[in-house]
Amino acid sequence: MFLPLPANQLKAPIFQTDQRKVLELPTFRPEALRDPTVVGKALQFPKSENDILLAYGVPKSLVIEFRLLPKPYTVVRDVTLTILDQVSVARTKSSKNNRAVLSMSISYKLPIPILTKVSAGPAGCGKSVLLLQAVEHFVAKKWIVLYIPRALTLVNSSSHYIYDPRTRTYLQPDFSYELLRRFQQINKAALEKLKTTKAFVSDTAPVRVGAPLTRLIDVGIENKSLAPVALSALFEELSQQTEHPVLLAVDDFQALYRHTTLYRDPLFHGIKPYHMSLPRLLLEYASGKKVFQRGAVLGALSTAHTIFQLPLELREALGIPYDRPSGPYVRRKPEMVEYAKGLKNIPVPAQMQIDEAASLYEVWGQSHWLRTAPNDEGFLATYTQAAGNPREFVWKGLLQSYAL
Amino acid sequence: MFNLLRLHARPATSALQTARRCYATAFVPPASLTEGMTSPLPVKPKVKPDSPTFYTARAGYFDGLTALEDAITDTRRALTALQLLPLPQSVRKALPPLQPVWHTKDTLAGHLSAIVTTSKYRRYIRVLDQLNEYRQIAEIAGVVELAENLADIITSFERENKEAVLAHGKKKPVQFDEYGRSYTLGRRKESTARVWVIPVKTPEAAVSQSALQTESPGELSHFIPQPLTIPTKILPVTTTNIIVNNAPFIEYFPQLTDRERAILPLKIAGLLGAYNVFAIVRGGGTTGQSGALSLGIAKGLAAHVPEVAAILAKAKLLRRDPRMVERKKTGLAKSHKAGVHLRLPRFTLDNEGKTKAGLEYENKPNDSRE
């Protein structure tokens, strides 16, 4: 994994140059986003003691990108404002009708509609980045935000799991512990003000009614085996409270809808996602079976993992066409159909606008990643070659290409 | 019959009197008799031919030839009167070469309704060439009426597909349809690309709002010279969209090298963002298809903007890459790959079928070197 050398270790004379100046850009704050001319401009994510990128982490596709750049920059797109406006509606409304998923836009108009060719869809069109922007925005707006950047790790058998006969589900103590820890780090101020409405019954660490929610989280943090139960209790409390709107943001959203996870039960059958406690919790909030009194659920699909592809039930719920057989004779899992009901689709355009691409070009150019001096012809050639796709533009066009 | 007439005309005489016949009346040939006599046979009225060429048996040919020669005479007289003839040699050399496409001998024969032999045909063509030359002189000199009259005569002797004949062997110019789209073909290895290059509609340039805003003049504005604000035009940047086989460009060509190869003509011509491309590619693999697409795009751009043809040709983008997969040869595993180089043992058998070592062999060993 690439890790850049810190600047203070660059002692050789070749590195002692005053050209190493870091690009200073406006901060990605709600105030900056009010200006309509911000569309197409590059901003930098704020670095504070409660840094979301450090606390929650970022999706794998963005890790190296943020390491290559001197600072985590992001370009505001017109879709950004659309998403933020749509989610902001849920500030005073329950999450029952505010559940949306960012997906690829298949609605590009092709000249011959009869021969519609649909495959995985435009990968790299910026869904994860837009979700991250939404998370940053609503944290700054003092929402309670729970962000899971890699939901894949919930279902790919990478963390410890244990069967709980009480709930008859499989618990994931380690994951729950990490989630509680990070959640508390970001939302500490709001959680201290909120009080529990139900007693948390436990032999070792009971929590009385009226205690701050941070106390509930501390129970889970101090005792990993209680973390899943504490997390469930926390979710229940958050769904009842009305002081702060809650945003549940999940990347790799389609991983939760796979028919089986990679976990195995004692008979070596694949465990269903709704039989795992944390995926079940997420599915219930995503489907509207459990609601936040004020808040929204926002997910983002990912095309990176071939084992966790977009399943038919979720595709149908979001209205994304399928190139494989999807007629009435193809079996759909009724549970997944139920959990996918009512999800809205927010299509992310496959092509960036030209000024968004120009800002991206400037950011990478001024971070000294271009092979030649930045010029219009190179920019337009890169844009044309990438057909406006952000990932192709940066990773293939700017970093991989040798074309002058 | 005439004997009968004679019998009626005069009485019979004796044999002595037949030596010198005396007629009571003058002898009238029967054809001239008009009284009460009808001609025994219907006599065809002899029609006088219009032209004396009737008796040549190639009337159409000679009539036409005569008419053309008369035309030459008249034209020569007219041009001489206008002092255009005799034309100085230097001027004659400076005239652009004529490229007439006359009818073939058989067609001419059909038109003239006469038998036309080769020598007659050549004579006819010589006359037409002369007339064409005079037409050119009249046209260049500006004698419009004369030139038009001559052109009327000449065009009736030229073939209808004159342009096609003259353009034979030359590259056909690319045709544009009613929407201004060009259709070109590109090929590489086993791939073919049918490419439509369409100009992008440029939206109108917007004027920047900040430049339009004028500050309200203050009290002392007439003392302080205000800078002139020229509203800056924000030129909209158009982008090139490429669709291949009804799929987006990045989806059809996932490899970066294929995509860069395909858009290289646009990049070198400096026309990125000016044209959209729609293509149907068939055959071959990714490299062949992207190369074929590149050639099709280059040809389309050269058709839309002829000025860039030179630079595309210099970059060898207008050249159909002739490299194809080399054939396999007999005796080799592939086009160049030979088989395993074996050193087979050489030994001969004596009359009894045994080797030097006394070994017997039923069949002679297979030695390809013998």
C-alpha cells in the first residue's frame, strides 16, 4: 500500500524546493455550499479533532486517492446539491419516506433504444464520493450521522461472529465495538445531551433510564461481548428521540442484499444477511420496518466487487434494468423483496460536467501529478478519452496515461 | 401489250411496206398516252431525298458531320472576327486541358442511325474536339452566347456518366446527409468500422453577469474616470461524445490504449469537442476495432475540415494500416515458428535388411533429411 513520505523526512537537496506548496482551497462547509456558483469548484474536507475520514474511514476506492493528494479534496457537482437537498427534507420528517440509494444512471439516451445494452453500469461515476460529501455536510449541520463506508466487511466473514439464542441471530461483537467507538467519537456532543428512555438490563453493566446515551455506548466499548446489544439499544433510542435528525449512510449497500453472506453456520450453510444482527438492523431501517422519527437512510451502490453484485430484488426496487434473465420465471427472494421495498433511486450521472472535470484537473495538476504542464488540449483529450467518467479521468487519464 | 397498241394505232401493212414504216400520226410512247389509257402498272412517285447524302448509305453520319463542320466554319469566322483566332501558342498552352468524354462508337452509330466504322468515328471525334476547343476559347474569352450554343451541341455528344468516368480511379468525395453528417469507413486487420461524424451544435456564448453589473454612480463619479467594463464572453466548452455499437465509449473499450488510439485523430487535428462520433464496428478484436474506428474518424474529420487532412496524413492517420496477420507456412508450426529441431540418427541397411550392428528393421527408419 502506498504511503507518502512525510515532508519533514525529505532531507535530500532535491526535495528542498519552495515549489512544494500545498493547494489551499475553501473548506467543504454548509456555508460554502449555499453559493450556487460553488458547483464545479474543488473544496477540501475539513480537518478537525473529530475528523470523519479518520474516525469512520473511507471506502477503499478513496483511500489511495486521498493519500496521493496532499489533502483530501473533493469537487462539488450539481448532483451534490440535489442529494443534499433531498436528504435535508428529512430534517423534520421520519425516515419512513426518506430512504434513498445512490446508483448509477442507466438512463443515458442511446440512439437505438431497441438494442439497449446494459451491463454493470458506469463504475466510477462518483457514488461513494457523493455519499461522503453528504456525510460531511450533515455532520457539520449537527445531525447524528452513522456512516459505514464498507458494508462489505459486515457480510464477507471478516469479523468475528457468534450465535445469540436470545435474538436467534448471529452477533458481530468486534464490528459492533468499532462502530460504537467511532460513532461516539463523531457524535459525542449530541449523544451527551440525549437521555435513555428505556433501561438497559445487563448483569455486569446496567444503564438506568435518563442516563446519557454515551453511557450506553461506553457499556459496549468496555465490554465487547455487550457491544451488539448496546448497539441495538442505541439504535432504538435514536429512533425514538426527536431532538436531532439521524442520517444512516451505508456504502456498498448492495452487499446487504446478497441472498447469503460469506459467513457459515455449523451446517456450513451460508448465513442470510437478515440472520446477522447488524446487517439485519441496517436492512430494517433501510426497508422502513424501523424508522427514525427524524432522519433519513442513504446508501450507495458499488460495482467493485464481483461476488457482491447488485441483486435482482434491489435492482427492481430501484428500477435499474438487468441484462440477465429477469422475467416472471426467475425466482426472487421474498425477504429481500420486502427489505428493498420503498427505496428511492438517486441516479448519479455517468458523465461529469466540463467545469467539474476542469476543477479535478486543476487539483491533480497543482498537486504535481501531471506528466506535462496543465494545458487545455491535454485536459480535453483526457476528458474525451474518459467520456467524462471521474474514475477513468483520474486513474486512467491523468495517472496512467503516457499520452502528451 | 404494246404490240396490241400498235395494232390499234395503224392498220396492218404488207411485208414490203415494213422496211419503211409510215405512221399516220407521230409515235407516242405508251407512257405518255393520256387519252383513255391507264398505266398498266402503278408507278411509285419518286421522292426527292432531302439531302444528297441519301445516296451515301450513311446519311445520318454525313449529315451530322456536315452540320458540325458548318458549325466549325461559322465559329471560326466568329472567333476570327473577335480576334480570338489565331490564338498565340503561349495562350494555347496556358489553356486548361479539355477532358471530354464522347459517346462510344456504337452509341454514336445508334444516335446517327448509320454504320460507323473506326476511321469514321475518329474523324467525327476530331471534329468534335475541334468544336470543343473553340467552345473553350469562347468561354474563357467571355463570349457567352457563342459558348452556350456550342455547349448545347457538344453536350449532346457527351456521355451522361461523364463525371463518373472522369472520377474513375480517384477517391470518391465523402457525402454529407441532410443533417451535415459524414459517413466513412475505416478498416484495420480484420475489423471494419462504419463511422458517422456529426458536428456538435455550439450553444450561444453567455455573457458574464459580473461584467454587466454597473455600479450606481456616486456624487463624484464625473471626476473619477470609471474603467470601461467590457462584458467578457464565457465560451461554452462542448465535448465529444463517442458511441460505439450502441454502448458508451468507456464501456465498449475498457482499455485505455484502445480509447486513446481511437481519439488520436481528434487530438491531432485539434477538433476535440467539435464533433460527435457514432460508430458500428464489426470483426477482429479490440485493437483492430479501435484502429478501424481511428481511421474512420480521421476520414470523417478530413471530409468536414479539409484543412486538417494534411496534418492527419502527416501523422499517418489517413492511411489504412496494411499490416495483417501473416499466414502459416507448410512445414512450420506458425508463420515463423518452426518445430523442434531433431537430430535423427542416420544409418543404412545392407541387403539383408540389417544395420552395421546387426540389427534388423522391417521398415526403413523415417529420415526426413534423405
